[in-house]
Amino acid sequence: MFGKEALGLDQFFRSLQFESVVEKEFAALDTAIRKLLEAYAAGVNNYVATATSLPIEFNLMGVSFAQWTVKDSLMIMKTLAFLDSSTHWQLTALRFSLRSLLGRNLAERLVPLNGLHSILPQYSVISTMEDVDLKFFNKKLASPASRTASEERRSSDRRGKTGESNKTVAARKHGGVRGANAWAVRGKSTESGSAMLVFDFFTDHRVPAEYYLVCVKYPGKGQKVMGATVAGVPVVLFGRNENVSWGMTDSAIENMDLYSVKFSPDGKRYRYGQGWKELEVHEEIIKVKGSNDYIMKVYRTRHGPVLNITAGSSVDTILK
């Protein structure tokens, strides 16, 4: 929809091959869940068919509405899960690349596995070499043990004046950290006698907004659901009805594995154990506004999809 400028993003998500995962999930859906998703899709399509006009974004971009399907809703949930909680695999790939350039010790201190021996604040990001204070690095490398008492006092003084820790400042500077807070109080400990849920889901600022508030009413006395959800999903992800409240925590966890794979000279096989296995290959067609269709090949091994494969490369990365 956005032309050649957005092609790279499409290529990346096609290489993840979520569609094949969604196909398997769709086939395994419980009957009741499938009917719910089908009813939602039918409602969306009926609204579009009977609406006098579509939202202004369609006119601005010069696109039409395609029929909504159950798989579209599943794809949205899969993409949200990937974007909201699968944040560490890029750092793992960067750490792997830095090892070959700087050695394992320095690479794992630049991109730490944890904050214990890191050179940089835990949430810092180096975007260019101009961001690197070599004098600071040399000082830290010359004394890899814990900081001296005077250094700790100076650091503590700085935090006391700003009211923020180094990690908090770095997190704010580089875009924030996604996550959620939640806690509950039993009814015996509240004045009303009812249980209480306090829930705080925080995320990056995005335009358009990722989540929106909704109130859904359905037949029956006092039957309504209120809360937050995303477009394309027929559920309230966190909210309340007349009887219960619920939340959904989100954490940046290490939930993906990366594999380094050696390919054969012809690029058709990959090394596995003491032998070779054939790569799974198929073509993806990406519609590009104002240009010809873009045809790309995507690859898969027994471990998962291949990311960023290039002609003539002997080693590449697999995401699982």
C-alpha cells in the first residue's frame, strides 16, 4: 500500500513465514472458537458492504477493502505476539556478529547476556560509532572488576539528583521498554468486600494507536464488556464485564532460538549433523503500489525460517 519504500518491511515479515503457522493453527481451531471468528469476519464484511463510505485512510492511500477472513485475525495476534514480546533475537544476532570482530569477551560486554558485567547501561543502544566513548570503554576494560567506592558514590549522587537510575535514563532515551504491571487484592482486604485488580499495560507510542477502548453490549440484563483491544480481533484483551476483570502482562523475554547454518555452494542444502538436508523453498508474491509485483524466495530448515539469506553466503541465521 505504501509503495517501494515499505518493501523491505514486507520482505522481512514474509521471511518469517507466519502464514504457514497460521494455516496450522486455523486447522487446529476448536469448533466454538472457529465459529466466533467466522461470525466476526462476517460482521466486518457486512459492515463494509453496506457502509456509505470507508474511513478516510482508504481514500488517502487509494486502496480498496479486501474481504476479512478468520486467518486475518489470527495473523494479527501472531504479529502482535512477535512485536510485543520477541525483542531479544536481534541482540542475539548482533552479539554473534560482534564476536567474530571483537572476540567473545568484549562482544558480550557490549551486548550483555545480563547487566552484571556490561560496559553499557543495560538498555542502551549503539546506533553509530559516534555514540561510543572510547575513553570510557578503555577505563572499563582496564578494570573489569566492580567499580571503586568513589565511582559508586559519584554514580549514586547523580541518580539522587535526577531521581532516575542510569538504566531508566537509557531506557527513556532509546524508546522505552515494553511490559506490564499487575497486582490483585482479595475481597477480605477491601472495604467493598470484592476482589480488586490493578493493571497497567504500557507500550511504545505509535501512530495510529495500537490499542483502543471499546464497550460491547449484547442481549441480556447488564451484559456488557469494556476494555482495550486491537482492530481485527473479536475479543477484549484486557478489561472487565459485570462480574470479573482481567489483564494481560507483557514481558521482553528470551523466547526464540537462533541457529547459525552452513549452506552448500549451490545454496540448495544446509548442513545438519554429519550430512546435508534439502532446503524448503517457495516463492512469495508481494504487491507493490505503483510498481510491478515483487517475487521473492523464502527458505526454511527443520529449525525454522531462514532470515536474510544472500547470494553466495555460506552461513546464515535461522529463527525458531
